[in-house]
Amino acid sequence: MARAPASPQTLTLTVNGQDLQVLLSEHARARRISLRVDQIQGCVVLVKPRRTSKATALAFAQEKASWISDRLSELLPPVPFSDGIAVPILGSMHTICWQPDARRGVWREPDTLNVSGSVDHMSCRVHDWFKQEARKIISPVAHAYAEKLDKAVTALSFRDTRSRWGSCTIDGKLSFSWRLLMAPASVLNYVVAHEVSHLCELNHSARFWNTVDSLVEDRHTPTAWLKEHGSQLHRYGLAPWGSQA
Ligand SMILES: [Zn+2]
């Protein structure tokens, strides 16, 4: 019978007189002890297999204390979708402007993203807008690239994925993070070209990269951009740390 996972607990490491907090999480299927950064909760999570003792896990974390300390200092706080906050759309910053008296839903202007209605629904509305707008922008790009390769996109979905920007199945189903809409157009186009190229090659062989190169002029600059800035896109629209239920 499946057992509910044990609830995570906080451990404190002391490094050079500084206290570092890590969340301890036990996973039945974990094979080894590992550490990962959780942007949503603003912490480092120490994952241990069920059989590993807490003391062993703690010793592991203590050994990696400087890595943990560096990651914690790099963590950027969440940026909620609220009035006056600036969010990137296709690489340029737009200030969210609450327009309580308008009846227009959410609409974009050169420097603003205007949101009408109740302030309580603002975050939800902006999330929905990003998802819809991502589809509106990405869908024609995906279909145009697929047509160039003489392939067909059978379905497109938009999610809030953490570990990847896009994915592709053998039967032509593409999935993207709606957060790509925050990135510059060249980055968005590259990710779409990458996934569409998987309709031809379900691997990362030289032939695959040649296919990508036939769709976009430069894939190196967008790849470097994602490596440097990609994780920051996950800060937007999140509740402040510590406010999760
Ligand atoms: Zn790939």
C-alpha cells in the first residue's frame, strides 16, 4: 500500500557562525542523497532515500555547506503579479497597471500590462493572460517551422514547467512553458525551433542541430541567454516566500 510521503522538516547547518536552513525531504524512490534549489519556497532542499539516516544526510549537507550558502545568496525573491510591478514580455519590461474601472480584462500597451477588475483576481488574470498570449505568439511560429520541415504539430499545450522550456512527443504533441513569453523573441523562436526539430530527430545528434540551424540563424546566443536568465523567469507571479499554505 502506498504510504503518504513524510512532511519535509527544516534542518539548520552552521557554517562559519552563519546558520543555513535546508528542508529535509524523504523520497521512497530516491537512490542517493541530493540537494536542489527550490525557487518557489526560497530554500535548498536536501532529498534523502528512506533508508538513509538523518545524520548521514546532515553530514552530506554539511560537506556541501559552501555550495548551499552560494545558492541561497543567489536566490532572488519572488515577484508577485501585482499593481506597479514590472514584468518582462518578449524581453521588454512592462509595468502592471491596475485599472479598476475599465472593463477590458488584461491588455498590453507599449510599457504597461493593464488589468481591470477586482484586485484580488489580478494575479490570476495576469497568469491567464500570459498563458493565452504565449499560445497566440508561439502557435503560429510552431506551425510555420513544422511546415518548413514538412511535419505537423498535432497538439500544443502550455504549462508552468520548472525543469524544461519545451518538450515534444513522437506523435507531434508539443508542450511549452508559458514563461517563454517573457523571454526575448529570439529565445522564444529558438526554443520552438528546437522542439519542432524533434519532430524529425528525437535526439540531439548532428542531424538534429543541422535541422535547428535550418530554422533559426543563431542558437548559441539564445542558449546562453536561457542559461544566464532563464531561472529568473520563474520568479514572476509567485507568492512571497513563506506565504504558501
Ligand atoms: Zn531537445
